[in-house]
Amino acid sequence: MAFDAGMLSCVIDEIRTAALGARIEKVSQPEKDEIVLQMRSFEGGRRLLIHAGSSNPRLCFTTAQRENPPAAPMLCMLLRKHLSGAKLLDICQEGFERVARLTFETRDEMGFLCRRHLVVEVMGKYSNMMFTDERDKIVAVLRPVDFSTSSVRQVLPGMTYELPPAQDKTDPTAVDAASFAAAYATAPAGRPCHKWILETYLGISAAVAREMVYLATGDVDTAVGACEAGVLWRGFDAVMTRIRERDFVPTLYMDGERPVEYSFMPLTQYGASYTAVTGGAGEILDRYFATRDRETRVKQHAADVLHILTNAESRLHKKLDLQRGELADCERGVEYKKMGDLITANLYMLERGMTEVTLIDYEDYHEEDGSYGECTVTLDSRLSPTANAQVYYKKYNKSKKAREELTRQIALGETELTYIYSVFDALTHAETDADLTEIRDELYRSGYASRMKQYREHKAKNPTVAQFILPSGRRVLCGKNNVQNEYITHKLADRNDYWFHAKGVPGSHVVLETRGEEPSDEDFTLAAEIAAHYSKAAGGQNVGVDYTLGRHVKKPAGGKPGLVIYHTNWTAYVTPDAERIAAMRAGKK
């Protein structure tokens, strides 16, 4: 769902309630299009996220931890200069646009009280953020827009801030029943009602437009002409009344563990087929965008790694297909040996110059009539019968050796492909730049350095692994990539600790510390759920998880990073609960 004007109204209402008068303690810029304001009020500390990127733009409170770059960008330094210690005086929405204005009370260079503004435009790929003075002169802008980018509106430091150009749409908060009916009368017949609403009124997302139609008619696909204006108005007005009266109920809709939609109000169109989760606007948005943010960050920060892995996967698939085809051809080696044996057994019948001969095949016996089959053998007329037999024997020996080598090469290729899949899986669990650096170092040590542009080898240091504290107080360690997997399995784990791994799929190594005592059944179950959650099978049901004592897990000689073997093990089947696992994560809020 798009972050529409209704959702922005909901977020602003939450910020006004919880943070007006709050002081800015810290300003950080984890990503180039993302600002986080650490605020402190009588109600406690809050982090306000301003995401003005082309993907996943939003404004909301957040509890997600974000890693900051080693050196703060220029925009971040400027905001720290002007906003450190500033007080949030007001936050408002510009009309029913997706534009929020945050007003701060701070001090200028001379120490006098003044006001500064942060203007946030949440408009998809046109999202932006401007820092202005009290006269709306732009001091800094996240994404400058000059004449080469847009001839309609320029946004540059030194210019006076102006709202985005008005669209050819009506403000829905200023509509009454009569004007709605007049506009509806001109709607093209047969046009879906929700599309007509989107084209006519400002700041409404597709999901909310469908909800308006559903509230009025009980069907999201009702067409213009199949519904009277007064009936459609009731659904339209019900939603707009919620916004005007600030009757917000932020709701997230889940398909199992996958978030599919969010809104500032319940969406009755989804019925009972999805699970509805309510909460604060920031909490709902954090949960909805958690996976999307991680995927976007990986694409931006690990594009080179993804390129290497994708090419390696494609290359290995092509190579294995060719080798399997050659291995299938090697099965003809048995035929070559048979031809040589037939020629040798019938040398007395053959002579130089023959190109083809049909011989009795004593291996092909027909029991029904007691006869033997025949086999036609192709000969080289330039060679003697004995030399022809030797040609077939050489082909047989060559195919036999080729079969052995191809079998070995295919096994190596499949092992490397499994390793590539494990790195792909590690990328899905990468949370920080440090995690991505560990993956790059791992690929470097695995022989992929020549394919990394401008790669610099980093000094090896102990990786930081994910830790979970179970209700019993026991600690569970989880590796998010192969470097961390090796570290916890072969360095941190005791020989009497329990080791877990999702069965038959790439995933994390998980260690349940025993401290010399046998864990409870609940401890085993929770540790298995963590292993299932941090694997390729995440989100599935009844996921198989192998577990064994640490002393039974060995690394084969010359094996790729993260590769282990074990023989004595048990298997548990669990359905991981993402919320419960997140609650047990140590150091993550």
C-alpha cells in the first residue's frame, strides 16, 4: 500500500500526542535518504524516522536499530548544528497533501531563539526533505531538483520553499454530498468506482478507495452506474469522517507471517482470510517495512555481491547441465566394450576392408524359441579386425575414466552451488554493514576476489553474532552468515552444547548453551524455531531442524566456509513464531 495522506494524518496525530515539546538529543543519517531524530520528552525517548527515498518513503516513530556510517554526511552534520537541543513546537499536514511540516524552536548562530522547519514530502519516487529557516528559505535539501531534472518546480538551497504543483484533483476533506453527486454524474459509465475515486480525489490510496466502495456496496469491483451517488457517498464520507475526527485505528494485515497491507483504519474488504493486527502507527509501519527495508539495503549496499553470486549460480548451472549430458553419453561405454568383445570373438569371420558386419549376440538369448539375437557392428575398412576391436576398447576405457572424473566434477559443482545458496541466504539475514563486510571477506577467501571491484581485504576480527535469551535464561547463539556460523560452531560452542540447523536447506548455525545442565523441552523447541526462522525455510510450517551435540559437528578438510558434517543427530519439526523470536533477541528492541 502507498503511504497516503490519510496515513500521514494518522502518523502526525501520533507524533503530536507523544512528542510535542520533545527535545532533539541526536540526529543521525543511517542511509543517504533517511534521517533519524532521537527525541526526549516527559514520556521518555523516541526515535522519529524520516525516510524520503524512492522506495518505502514514510514518516513515523521507529524502534528499529540502524547502523550509522563511520562519517556523518554533510546534511546530517548541518542538521546536528541547527537541531541539537531544539524543541519540537508543532507538526502539521499541508492541506490533504502528503507533505508534513515539523517546526522546531532552536537558537541561531548568535544565540537568539528562532524557528526552523523540516518539510517532508512523502510522494513515492518524488519524495524529498527540505530544511528551511523561519521565512521558508531552503537551507538544505536531501535531493536537489534543478532545471535539468524538472522544468515545473525546482528545489535548491537559497530558494523559497513552495508546495508541489497542485494536481487536477479535488481535496476530499472539503467535499459535501452535493458536490460529490455532481462529480459522480460526470463519471464514465462502466468505470470501476474505486478507480474513479483515485482519479478524482487527492491523497487517497488504492486500498482506501476500494474500502470506500466496499463499505457502500459490499463489493470492491462495483462499477459506475451500478451504484447510486448517495450510496457511494456513504462509504466515501465514512472514511473521510474518520480522518476529520482523527478516529485512527492503525491496522496491519498478515498472510501468515507475511505482511500484505496496512492502513490508518480497519479494511473490512479483507474479511477473515487475513489476520488483522492493530497497534501504534509507528509499530505497524516498522513491522510492514522491516523486510522491505532490509531487501532494499542489501540491493543498495551489496549490489556487487549479488552480481557475483547471480553470475556464479548461472555459470554453475550451465556447467552442471553440460557435465550431466556428457555423463549420460558415457553410458555408451558398455556398448563399446560389447562391440570389441563381439569382434574379438568372431575374428575368424572378419577381414580388412569390411565396413559393417552382423554378428550373433550370445548375451541376447530368447527363451521362447531358444534363439540368439544379432548385433550390427560398424568397422573401419582401413583397419584390421583386431585394430577395430582395439578402437572400441579404447573408447570404452576413455568413457570409464570420463565417467569417474565427471562424477567427481559434478559433486564439486553441486557443493559449490550449495555454498552459493548459503551466501544468498546469508544476504537475506544481513542487518548491518558489518554483516555485509563479513560476507565480502568470506567470498574473498573463497576465491571470488578477482570478481570484486576495488575490494580491499579487511583484517580478520571476531564477528558479532546474534544472541537470544530464552525464558529459562539460557543463551542461544545464531550466525547470520558463514563466517559467523564457523565462529560459533567451532570457537564459541562447547562440546556439550546443542547445535541446530534447518534440515536440507541453507540456514544459520544455532547453538543452545547448556552450562552443564540438560535444557528443557521448551528450550529445545525455541532453539529449533530460531534455526528454522534464520533459514531458507523461514515462514514455513513444520520445518525440519536437525540437532545434535557440538562434539558431533565436524568441518571436512578443505570444506567451504560454514560447511560441516554430522552423523549422530535428532530431527525436530517446528513452526517458527517471528514475533516471539524477535522478543527474545538480545540487544534488539
